[in-house]
Amino acid sequence: MDPVTATAVSPLTSIVIVFVVVVVITAIAFSVYTILFPVQTAADRLEQLTAAAETGEVQVDITGLRDPTPLELIAARLGALAQSRGDQIDADTEKLIKALKHAGYKNRRALDIFLGTRVAGALLLPVAISPIAFVMEIQAVAFAMVIAMAIGYYAPLIVLTNQAQNRQGELLRSFPDALDLLVSSVESGLSLDQAFRRVAHEMRTVAPGLAREFTFVNSEISAGVERLIALRHLEERTGLEEVRSLVNMLAQSERFGSSIADSLRVYSHVAREKRMSRAEELAGQVGSKLTIVMIIFFLPVLMLILLVPSVIRMFFEG
């Protein structure tokens, strides 16, 4: 059989693939049009104006006050389509919300944008590789599209998890230094709120991420949020066990009337010891990691250096 005939796609298969691509592109274009030119009724406007009053909760939203870009609106609409419309948030959605907070995404539409990115990736990657249908068999094309759809859907989750872990590691590295500065500020006579403001100002060049989080705490307190609630929000945004312990320690100090400076001094000492223990743990893992690197990279080169001269001698002198 001719190889070209064997690998070519039948006319019916080509028509089906082209039809699917056209339908997907048309659906995306329609979604873009409805997002950029929405039809908003009076009931929708009234619901937006009265949503905050019906909940009865006062929330301080520091970010997300700017008008969303068209790309954010598109991703938010796709994410709203992918998200469950139920009143109860399931466990997976709750994990995604926490991961977005830990990664530093504070936009009000962060969840919808993330879900829309996953849906768009799952739809666009198969469309991007659709031209291979004209040079490959239908089974290979179907398998490649399924793989592309899986990559487009799960790759944003992998990237988000990596970003959250990197950000938590960055915050954790500078947290003991911020505690030392917080202890010095409180012991010098500043109040706890002024100490947080001072730490945020002094740490903005060394640890901008942690300084930004402390600035959010100061902004919430200035807006009328209770200090413990603002610190709980800090705990939710960072997801660090050390921050949770700090918030619990400050809550107990205020409840029982103990000295905040003494409590901070003790906890700062504990935080430094934890950082030293983490450094020692990482140093202990260097040997095993180097062993893997040596087996993969050094051992083959060493074997070539030892065996190649013997092989050459055997072939040319034999």
C-alpha cells in the first residue's frame, strides 16, 4: 500500500474535523461578543447594588477595584460556565480558592479567571494541533487531541501549585527577620498596629511580598476591621503555619492580658530555631541529591573514559 494513501485522512474525517474547529471558533467568538457587549437588565443592576446589603457583612477589598480587561472578562465568563452554580462550595473549589490566595492572586474574579483559563486551554490546544489531521491517521489525531486537552486543563493547576509553594517559601524565609523587627518595634514603645506599619515600611526592599501582606493588614485595620480579624485574613492569604501560630499567640495575649512584647520575643526565638532546623534538614538532603546527579551524569562519562580506550585498543590492535 502506498504510504501516502495509508497516512492520509479520508474526506469525511477531514470534513468532521473542520466542522468541529469551526464550531469551537464560533462558540469562542460568540462568548467574546457577549462578554464585551453584555445585556444588563434593571434586575441585574439592582442585584449588584443590593448584594452587599443583603449579606450584612462588611468586607474590605483592597484589590480588584480597577475595571477588568477584556481578557479577564472572557476568562471570568468561561470560568463561570465551568463553575458549579450551587450555593455550597465543594471541597475542590475551596482548595482552588485557598491555592489562589496562597499564590498571591487577590482579584475578586481570580477563581473565575483561573477556571476560564483551564477551559480555554482545554479548548484551544486541540484546535491549535488540528492541522496535523491532514498528515496523520485518525487514531493518532484523536489521541493527540485528548492529550492536548488534558495538558490544557491541568497545566494551569500545576503552575498555580508551583507558584503557591514558591511564594510560601519566599514569605517563610523572611518571616523570622520580620518578627525580630516587630519585637524591637514593640519593645521600643510602639503599639502593635504601629509596629506592623513600621515592619511593612522597613521590609519593603528586602522582602516585598511579606511587606505587602503587612500593608494589607494595616489597611484593613485602618478601614475599621478588628485586628484579630485582619490577622486571620493574613493567615488565610499566606497559608503558613508560622503565621497561624503568631495569630493564635497574639489572640491569647489579648485575651489573658499578658505582655505582647514578651510573647513576641519568645515566639521570635522559636521561629529562628525552626528556620535553622529547616536549613539543617535541607543540608542533610544534599548528599542524596548529589548521589542521583552523579549516577545520571557523572557515571556514564566515567564509564566512557574507562572503557573507550580499551575498546579502541581491542579493535585496532586485535
